[in-house]
Amino acid sequence: MAIELNSDIAIDYIREDFIQQKNIRLGLLRLDKIHPVISGNKWFKLRENIRAAQASKCTSLLTFGGAYSNHLVATAAAARAMDMTSTGMVRGLHARDHLTPTLEACLDMGMALHFVNREEYGRKDDADYLHALSLKFPAAYVIPEGGNNRYGIAGATAIAAFLPATVSHVAVAIGTGTTFAGIRKGLPNTVNMIGFPVMKGGGYLGDHISSLCETENWTLNCDFHFGGFAKHQPALISFMNDFYKAHQIPLDFVYTAKMMYGIYELIKKGAFPEGSEIIGVHTGGLQGNASVSSFLCY
Ligand SMILES: *Cc1c(COP(=O)(O)O)cnc(C)c1O
């Protein structure tokens, strides 16, 4: 079995007077269109992991995530499409009492959910914990939270091939930094990369990303977290609605809206030289908007 993906992935260029006046081109790489559930960067991070699972004859995928995790639901969908079973280790026992739309979707796609307390969840990368899990789930191939391993990075490297040779700056919203590091590896050193961590105090990711990237031509901008991971503020929501009305492109409030807001602010501040071609990567994640849908016009 294979996963049917939309191969028609294009860049939408954003027309706004304040951008044109600075002689800048701004585009969005629409990875969100690649698949309705396994959207955006998640497919890229899963691809090589699934290959590794098959190579080691595993018939199941096991991974970790919170109650709103795009990675969890993408893993559930990918496993089902590949005729594999899947298990989700969900952070927090309370998540069991009020299933989010994300977790409902995981269950609908056949994922078995195991709710673990925060202490146990915190051991998700410990070798002895992973060994115990492999005994409990012998058929399972374990993918770390967010697909954050060398296969995830290798898969994300392929995103670079969708970017035009004329690009000068590439922007990516950052959770674990796996996607950012993968794209960095796939691009020529002459291209600048800017990452927008979506959690408060995301600067700590710098060391992790440095250890993954061979080049220095990247920066993190930690100014657009809007209160923290999966937090939002009225300014972010109205930006999403205005952006949709002007360009008919939906953004998600956890990741891509914060990145686009940040790009707009930096363009206004004159942070990019004239003649720049900036491409933001639309990493998908639109299913996460279910929890804010009453605020959105789309
Ligand atoms: C998961 C996710 C990210 C973050 O990807 P990382 O590789 O963990 O940094 C960015 N955007 C969206 C929409 C996501 O779902």
C-alpha cells in the first residue's frame, strides 16, 4: 500500500503594498496541500522512519505526542495507509477525560492511545524506557516525539527541492527544529534561513540546531511566540483572519501564523534587504485550528 499525495505543490506569492514597496518578493510553499491529514512537514519527517520500520520488519508504529499533536495524527494516518497498526503515547492522564478533535481523529484512524502521566512521558527518550516499550510492543518501530531523529531530518531535507533557485531567505516555524535542520542541509549555503520557535524561550533550541547543522547561515527569532506553545492572542487571530481574507490561504495558530506574523513584522522593520526573495514554508497543521475555529472566518 502507498500513501496518495498531491504532487502539485506550488509557491503562492503574497501581494501586499508594503512588501512590493520594499522591492521584496514573499512566497509561501504550500506543503499543507500535500495530504489532508499527513500534512506539511509531517509526511517528510515520517517518510524515512517508515522506510526504516519496514526494513526492520516492524508492522506497527509507536510514537509520542500531546493532545493536539499534528505528528500523532499524521502517524496514525500514515500507518493506516501503509497497512500498519499504530500506538500513540499521549502526554497527560487528563487528556483521556476530554478527548480533543486530534485524539478523536487518531482513534478514528485505528491508533491505540496510551495515556501516560507527565513523569513517564518525560522519559520518552531514555534508553531503558524505550527498551521496556519494545518488550511491551514487540511489533512496533518507535518514532521519537515530533519525528525528531536522523530519519526525520533526512526526510525533511527533501523539502529544499521545492524551493526556487532565486530564493534568498527561507523561513520555517520551529517545534523540535527537525524540519528546520533538514531544510538547512538541503539548501546551498548562500541561502539565509530564519526559524521562528513557537514556544516561549525557544532560544534553547539553538544549541540543538547547531549540533544538526553544518553551516552557520541561519538565525532564530524568538519574538513571536504569542505567550507560548499553542497559546494565542487577539492580534494573532486577527492576523489569521485578515491574511485569509486577503490571500485565501489558511494558516494554523500554533505554527504557521506565528511565522507569517513574524515575517510581516521583520519586513516592515526593514530586516530584509531590497531584492530579497523570502519563502515561508507552510508546514500544514491546519487540523489544530479545530480548537480556535469559533474565532476564525475559515
Ligand atoms: C510539527 C510542526 C512544525 C514543527 O516542526 P519541527 O520539525 O518539530 O520543528 C511546524 N509547523 C507545523 C504546522 C507543524 O505541525
